[in-house]
Amino acid sequence: MFRIIKKESVAMHVEEMVIHAPHIAGSAQAGNFIILRIHDTGERIPLTIADSDCDAGTITILFQKAGKTTEELASLKEGDSIRDIAGPLGHPTPLKRCGRAVLVGGGIGSATLFPILKALKKKRNRVTVILGARTSDLLVWEHKFGEIADKMWLVTDDGTSGKKGFVTDALNEVVENEKVDIVIAVGPIRMMQAVAELTRFHDIPAIVSLNPIMVEGTGMCGACRVSVGGKTKFACVDGPEFDAHEVDFEEIARRLAFYKREEMESLHKYRTSCKGRCRGK
């Protein structure tokens, strides 16, 4: 059992949870994720390790209430426990001292970028962070990023915070005015695709995280199968991060729609039969 130390809402529909998991905290690296199961009959879901504290023995996750399991997870309180957590999983982000890096995050994708930012700064890189969302209420951890990043851009579709527009608008402005050695993007698939196209045009190496397409996180279900450089890969066991210029984003977009109906049916059943109060029953 893994006890919840802290839990709070950090953005619209987004929860932050600090969990006591000393063995995972002691081994976690930037880019790793966990698989958790709330109770014995629960679904297994992958979530990024957004932060970790080896001394305190804790890991931090951020998750968006988007389906049955994440809504059920959000119903837990401080002091409650999660039945199973496995990790750290996935290959760590390949980081080195490269010079100037730009991190681009969309919505909840920012969770993946925070440990990457800390690792890049530890290797003495200069890092610009671009965080985007539809509106200011959906921006995640902008203050925490701002405390570490050398430069910070906030972008919202409606202009309620920072620059109005898309993250690619800000990225294009950065790369046209500065020498950028690498771009790392995490967020919605179409956002990462746009970043891949822009960096390919400017001949800048780019990495994307394919966390959004993972389902059960061990390679058994095949739901995260994707073509990278013409070869079949699995995001959970071969990634989750890949060369952005080699990823077949159209294939991913089609795959993401596979379980939409089942996901909505599960969420509706949970809401109507449990009303959010019958965890595991």
C-alpha cells in the first residue's frame, strides 16, 4: 500500500498528489513513469513521475480528471492509500550538456517536463520553457518552472495569460532569434506534431514524449504501438521518448480514437452507479 501524503488541485481538473514510495523515489529519473492500481479490481494506468524527493521517500504525480480511473483517483484524500504502484518505468530522457534547450509543454504534459528541466539545469544547460494551454486556468506549475528556467514563456489560446496564440508561435520566435541545440516537447499529439514540423524546418534536434498513447504500460496490450523511423516501437517499453522527426503522428492520432467509446461508457457507469463514493465496490 502507498500512502497519500499530500493532495491538492493545481489547475482546472488537474490534481497534484504526493505519495510515499521510497524505493521508487530513490531510483526515479527524468522521463520515468509509474503504473498504479487504486484497488484490487481497479484499472492499471500509467502516470508520469512529475517530481521525486529521495530524502523524503516521495514521488509526485499530476493527473487530469479525464476518465473513470482518474476521477476515482481524485476522490482519494490525504491519508488514504493506493493499492499498487510499479516503477520507475520507461527509459530516462537522454540528457547531456548540450548548451541551450527549449522545453515545450501543453496542458498536463508539463508534468513530464519538470524533472527534465531540473536534470538539464543540473548539467549546466541554459533552458527556455514554453508552457501552453487553452486558457489560464489550465496552466500547470508555471511558478515552479519559472523558479528554475532561464527564460519562461506562457501561451494561451484565448490570451488570458501570457502570449495569445499557440506554443509553436512562441517556439518559432525563440528559434529565429537564438541558437537552440535541442527541443523537447510533451503534450497533445497534434501539438507535438507541430513542434516536430517546425524543428525539422529549422534543422533542430527534437524529442517528443508519447506518454499520451500508453494504456497499460508493459507492452502487452499493443495500444501504444507506433512507427518510428519506419520501425514498430512501443511507447511504454521502447520509450516513452523518441526522435520527433521520425514519429508517425498520423498513425498515433488514429490509434488514440480506438477506445473512446469504451472509455466514455466506463466513466458514465462509474458516475451513475457509484456517484464517486464506492471505490472498489
